[in-house]
Amino acid sequence: MVEPPGPYDAVDSLVGLAATLRSTGVQVSTDRVHAAVAALAQLDPLRRADVYWAGRLTLCGTPDDLARYDTAFAAYFGDRPGAVVRRQRLTTRQLQLVAEPGDPGSGSDGEGEAAPMVAAASTVEQLRHRDVTTMDAAEKEHLRRLLAALRLPGERRATRRLRPSLRGQVDGGRTLRAWLAAGGEPAQLRHRAPSTRPRRVVLLVDVSGSMEGYAEALLRFAHAASRRGGAHAAPSRGAADPTEVFALGTRLTRITREMALRDPDAAMAAVATALVDAGGGTRLGELLKQFLDAWGQRGTARGAVVVLLSDGWERGDATLLGEQVARLHRLAHRVVWSNPRKAAPGYAPLAAGMAAALPHVDDFVEGHSLAALEHLAAVVRGAAAGEGGATSRSTAGRSPAGRRGAPGVRGPAGPSGKEPARA
Amino acid sequence: MQDPAGLARSLTRAGYFADEGVATAAYLALALPRPLFLEGEAGVGKTALAHALATVVGADLLRLQCYEGIDASQALYDWDFPRQLLHLRAAESAGTATGAGDADRLEHEVYSRRFLLARPLLAALETSPAVLLVDEVDRADDEFEAFLLEVLSDYTVTVPELGTVRAEVPPIVVVTSNRTREVHDALKRRCLYHWVEHPRFDREVEIVRARVPEASAALAAQVAAAVGVLRAEDLLKPPGVAETIDWTLALVALGADRLDADTATATLGAVLKYREDQLHASRLDVQKMITTAVAGG
């Protein structure tokens, strides 16, 4: 059934297409290119549509890749392939990357360099290449040292996976082996019981203009928090789901992948590349809706501990924000809002967005300092409680005592080592 | 089935209306052969494609529904412990288990194929030809993905007590995901990746007419067009093809041969499953929606 590979120009074309695709930011591994060549050998290499599908089916891995593939295909072979283009607008970054292959916007880019492209794309959105690496050295050092000790595991929940235990249901396999070892003599019954693992944590980091002074620190916090999901994290009592991180700027950007880089500075540089829109105004409600539509409702937020790191300044409609936080509250196990402005003397949640969201927030905590972030980590772990969001708990029918390991510790607690131990 | 178009015709006879992308993906999955990884909104026909493929190639369909916490004993094989224990007791009371050699023999007996329960993955390797459908792999946790990868890479399963089971003919594998989380690259890399879209209007009419033959052509067109209008609205869950079919079935059950405002409102629960979405739809001008739908049809 397997035919020899197509003519040389077909192979060359696919390799060239793969290279173009790589320059748009899609990670195309060599075995994917092999697969593309094998696929095209089964089709007609002279038909444009066949080349398109052979490449698309093998070189792409996520829906995000598809738009980039279409761009790369058009750039490499000329015109757009007619009827098969997905109706999805390219982001400025993708266009820019196609325009400048080989230069994925290094962190030292001046803001002016990206300007012509960006200005053409939108005058409303303040799209800028943020250079997160320009934090002053002392602050960076301080944060790095202290954040290194930080972890952000979610509260533990029971799973359906069973582990050997002294109690629980009878474990047939272990019982049988024990009986066999005893020469068929009925021996003691062995048991197994559900294991537990930490809930998924979803971080939504506000990187809009009003968060200017905090965004970098919070992104570093998010990086420290998301490390434990990787292979290098100690798998203590059931590995955790990876922490999902999203940035809310003028648009929603998933930065989980960028956060997976182990080196904090490399991760920050990657995030700066991904975020072309930091520092603009935020329509929180709209972005939260985008998050829930594209990710949250499908499962990312279900049963998770969702942490919003934002000051609650809403440029758009505060009612929409209220509705969306309510929707998030119905999906998530717990919604934690960390507001860096909360610590300011005389703060009251008067910002329209914050006031609309608060009734649907389980824990409302500060987020301005490291101590506050450590407290936040304890809240996420279920070891401490924040200030509740008005009457939501009783209306949601959830008992706070039942969900928390320890009674409420109000305000930022000391170093995480001194938090009350979990039950 | 010389080319994707030929496979598309066979799929049509099996009741699945494939567009060019799906047909090419399925054709390559059969020709290369390589597992097919399908992603897309719920209800766009990912699972139905596996059923249709099984019909086309005349193979058994083995379905593995994934869920959180699924592990090898539910996906691959499990030992039938109660029967094994019974066998042990029976052998003991018959007095056949005495010497050391007998203990070995007894162990051999207890861990034999007849006490092994084949779950979908093992069954797919033992059946030929077979279509293996790994449904909603995104619901399983990531440990399970690594395990699935192992089975799919060389189509062998090793049962420590029994030996290695190898597939004579590798099954045709269809993996589906609703994208509730990102599936690991290592798994995707071994597969052909296809994002399944909602079908276009005329294709959806064909699907409805094939699935609900009792529905008139006019009703099918109206329902498909109305669903198209709903999909363009800003809904929490845009209706999929499955909902279009459900809606048509509901209308046929009510004896409707046309879609009008009253019947549409009464049966809206077949298409929209969120209260917010129903409220949203009730605010729409249903009559206008129907008019648009009819004009579109």
C-alpha cells in the first residue's frame, strides 16, 4: 500500500512549508514533516488541495495552529487556498511573525520597531511589545529569591483512582495474590480506597494599564506557581494538573506554554513576546466571557480553583463582569480574587467592576506584596481563608467550613511554613 | 476507495456526510495507517465518523469512553478476581493443590486467558479488523495519555502474568477530544490532526434528511437554517449537528411539517440546553428568525 515518496520538488515544498510554518511560531518537529511527506505520497502532489490537507493534517496540533498554517501556506505557495480557510482572524503577533521570520521579537525590541504594524492594526488597542525584563535589579533579585520557595497547589480532592489502603473496598488483585502466596488458603482481605490529588489552579492575570506596577511581579508569581505541574515537580501523593495561566490585556492570551519554560527570565521574555497588548485598557467582563467560552466552560474552570489577579477596574460594562463572574462561580470549585489595591488604607471595593464581581467571589484577598501572595497561596491550598464576598456563600449553598482545612486567618499570614497544617 | 473522494462516497452510503477535510483525514488514516485525532465542538460528528468508518471497512467498533481517573483495569484488561478466587477454592477443596509443583500449576491456571477480561484497548488488538474509538480523551488525566501512547505506538500489550499480545492487523484508531484541556504533544504527534467544523448549510440538510427520513425536505431545510441563525448568536453553547437532529426529531414527533414560531418555542429545549441561551433566544424575534431561515433555505 505504501508508495515511494513523491517527486523531490514535493518533498522540498513540504520542508519549505514546514520552515515557513515554524517562523510563525508553530513547533514543527521533524517527525511531523516525515508524516507530511508520507501523507502526500498517498495523495496527489500536483493538486493544491491535497498538498494543503496533507500538510494541515500532519503539521498542525491545535486550532491555534490552523490560522498560522493558512497564513504560512498562503505565504509559501502564493494565493489563499480558496474554500478551506477557517474564518479566524490572525492576531497581530502572528502577522508580524510571518512578516519578520527568524526574529520572534526579542525582549530588547524598542517599542518603536513594532509600531508601524501595530498602528496599522488598531489605534484603539494600545498594542505594545512590553519588555518585562526591565524590572529594576534589586526588586527582581528580591522577588526571585523569595518566589523560589513559593508553590501554588490547589485544595485536594478525591479522585476515582484507587490506592491500597487499610480501609475501603476489597482489592481483588492483591487479595488473590495474598491467597496464592498462602497456597490457596483464604488469607486476610486487602482493601483499596480513592486517592486524592490537588485541584487544578487557573490563574487569570490582569496585565492592563491600571495594573502597570504589579503585572510583572504577578506574572513572576504565576511562573513560580505553575512550575509544580512540570515533570521536575516532586510527585507527592498524586501529581497535579498543570496550572493554567491566562493574561487579560486588551485581549485574552493563554500563556501556559510560555510559563512552562523553567528559567524565570526566559519565561518572562516568552510572555513578553506573546503579550503584544499589555498596558492597554481592559474590558474585564468581555475577556472573562472569552475565557469562559473558549476554555472555562469546556472544562478548564470546572472543579478548579480560579484565581483572578486584578484591581477590578472595568473599562466596559460592569454588569457583564458581574454576570461572567457569577457564571465562573457556578463552574469553578472556588473563585479567589486577589486585588493589589485592597491593601491601600481606606480601600473599599467601589470600582464598579469590583463591586459587581464581589458577591460571586469566595475569597477576596490582597495581592500587593510577597506576604500577600504567600497568603494567597495558602488560600488556594485551602489552608487559610480570605475575606468572603458578601453573602454569596450562603446563596451558593456551600458551607465554608466544609471546604476549608482550617478556620479563617484574616489578612496576610506569615511565611507559608507557618500556615496551619492541613487536616 | 482509491482516493478521498471515493471514501467520502462510501461514508455517505454509511450515513456520514464528510467534507473534503474529513474525507482526506479519514483516507490518510486508513492508507498510512495512522491514528486520527479529531478535535472540535461537542456534537459536530466526531464520534459518528468512527461509527461510519467501521461500517465502511466492515470492522467491529470498540469504544473506550474516557473519564477522569480511568486506568489500565478499565481500559486495557482486568483479571476476573471473583472467578479466580472461586477457582482457587474449588482446587483446594478438590485436594489438587498439595506439593510445590502443584502451587506453580495452580498459579498458572489462575492466571490463564480465560480469567482475563479484555477491555476495549486489548479487545481492539485481538479483533481484526477493528475500529478503536477513544472518545473524549481530554477527560482522562495525563497519566492515561502516556499509557495510551504506549499502546498506540507499537500496538502491543504486555500482561505480566500471561505474556505479550500483539495486534496482527493494527486497528484503525480514532481519538476524539472536546478540547477541555490541551492533550499532550507526544500523543498528537503520532496522529493526524483534524479540527472538525460545524457542517455548512446544504450538508447539514443532507445529514438531517438521512438521519430523520420522516422529516419533509422543507422542514429539514428550515431547521438547519434556524440552527445556523442560532449558531451566529452569542450563545453559551452553540448547537451542534446532534442538536439539529434532536430538534428535527422533536418536531416530527409533534407532527409538524413546517417550523413556525409556536412549535419552535415549544421545542427549543431540544436545541438550547442552557437557561441563559433559552432566554437569549426568547428575546430574538422568532418569527423573523423563521423568515430568515426560510429565505436562507
